[in-house]
Amino acid sequence: MRRIAALILLALLVVPQAGCWSRREINELAIVLGAGVDQAAPGQVRLTVQFAKPAAFAGSGEGRSAGGGQGASWVVSAEGRTVDEAARHLSWKVPRDIYWSHCIALVFGEQMARAGVREALDFFQRDREPRETMWLMAAQGEARDFWETFSALENTSAQAIGLINRMKAGYSVQVREMAEMLAGRGIQPVIPRVVAKDEGVSPSPAKEKAGGGFKQVEIAGAAVFKGDRLVGWLDDEETAGLCWLKSKPVYGEITVAGPGGAAKKATVAIRRGKAKIKAFYDSGKGEKVRFDVQLTVEADLVEMQGDEDIARPDVLRALETELGKSVEQTAAALAARAQREFGADIFGFGQAFHRQHKKEWRALKERWDEEFARAEVKIRAEAHIREIGLLSRLTSPSER
């Protein structure tokens, strides 16, 4: 009898199982590409979602973006006391199962960011579907307005902003990195600032008939947080200084005075930047924290005005000196603003202090932002130009 029962059990195990109990058909899903959270009425949050329109992604790429007229996304909002409740209310408007795993970016509106984002972030970290690799940003204005945009080159604005973040064209942060900064000590969060602007022209009869353009998304500086609350904005130049001080990769250009004088400019493209931070603690009467920061920047020359021969070592050194001064001034001005205006260590100096002075850190960690605000910070920078391009000087009649 036992042998028969064992044979029956074995047969059941080898019989192919048809279907899948947890299957989700693609034509039953509403795929989220981007999400935004705003503060609505008191005690309410507004969740705005940009969904992919499946029909717009099928077939050829022509006519799928804003230039094609209808666009490739659908933007819809709902409100609730929590993000999850707003998502549930959203599901009453969407004729498909909302699918979060392909969400590219999460944007907080300015009012929501100033009130605090920690609780709203909980949904996107606790639920299994949203990925912690989503790009996180703050909008100057409402997140809903940001997602009601198009892209001239990509199918949707969510894909466009995702590509801009991946290219490191500006400062970029993922949800998991924000969570680490909120949970850690010795560093305050900074995330990209995004705006929606009328940019460029896409000539077409449809656009001419409509009589107007459309807004596109762009990264414009960064948003500074103290804890989970937004306290201020950084412009593009300050954001570059932030990246250098955090040894964070960013690809951009700097224009400085060329070897020929202030009237003649030179533009260099940054390859990489690295910060070496040394922390000191004077345990005497003042008990003051000090930092010496050595910045090293590598760049390529991409454009130069003037008649100087950049291949000459003295001319090249002069340009490197000018670039180093510019980097040093930008970084020092940002450090002073972070201390004076924000009172927030956005660079991670506290983490460097912790690594180098573990015993003293135990006494300072609870009031680190106050210690950072009165710390002495000295920044020095040196620059190295690695490539000068295909020309050593401007083309002149004698060289033709």
C-alpha cells in the first residue's frame, strides 16, 4: 500500500503543471513610468502618475512623442491621507492593474518637500514593486505640473529625465541613496532640482496649427535638505562644486579666463574630480573642528579664445592655474553658504570626521550640524588639463 501511495505521489510530481496562479497579463497592466507627490488639502497628499500608453509604443517610432500630437503617456492624479490610499483611489480611475516595477523617477513637489518627505518615501520603499533604483528629484513648484510634460526626442518625459540622470549631466540620486542619507549621520541629503520649461522648437504643421510649444523637463541645480525637509536650492555652478566636494561624477563644462587675459575665455570639460578631506579636532579651550580639503580636477580643453599656443608648457600651466582658482572659489563659496545659510553638512564632512576621530565623534554626533556650522574649512584645488584637442592655437592666415 505504501509503495502504491509513493508511486501515485511521484506521478503527481512529474505531471506538468499548466498555467501560473500568480500570472499578470501585459494587456491587463497599467505601467507606471513616473510618479509625483504633492501636498494637497490639510492632511492630504496628491499622487500623480505618468502611465505608458501601450499603443504609442507599438510599431514605428514616428509620431509617438509630443510632436506626433497625442503623446505616449497618460497623466492622472488622486488624493488620499497617505500615498498608499491615494494609489488605491487612483486605481478607481485606471482600468488596469497599476504596475510599479518600471517606474523611472519619483518627484516631490516643493511644498511637500518643505513639509518633509520621510513618510511619503515609506510607500516606495516598503512596497515590493517600486524599485529603490528610481531617480529621486524635487520640483520647484508642483510635481503634477512636472509630469504633465512631453519630450521631443523620447517617447515620454519620464524616459527623458531618466536618460539625463544616467548620463550624469547633473547631480543625480536614487531612492536608496536618499534612504541611506536619511538614516545615516554626518551628512544631509541633496537631490536634483527639476523644472519644466518651454525649450527648443519642433517644427511641424500640427505645432503651427496649435499655436504654441510644449514644456520639457530638465535638471536645474539641486535641492538641499536638513533631515527630510527642503531648506534651499543650489544653482548649476554650486551643484558642480557639490559634486567636486563629494567626489561624485558629473560631466560638464567650466568657462574661465584664458591665458590671453580675462577678455579671452577658455572652456574645459571636466573628466573627474576628487576630494581628499582631512579632519582635525582642537580639544583645547575652543574645542573646534577644522577641515583641510584638497580638490583635484582633471579636464579637457574644448574651446579657447586668443592667439596663445596652448601646446607651450607655460601657457598650459597658466590655464590650469586659472581653472584651479575657479574650482577653489566655487567650492569655498558653497561650503560657506552651507555653513551660514543652511546649517547642514551636505558634503559628508561628518563621515570623514567619524573615520578619523572615532572617539570624539561619539560626543559630537548628536549636534553635528551645529559643529559643522562653526567649523573652519580650508579648500585648495589643483587642476590638470589632459587633452587640448586637435589644435594648439586658433587658425590664422599664416597657417592656412
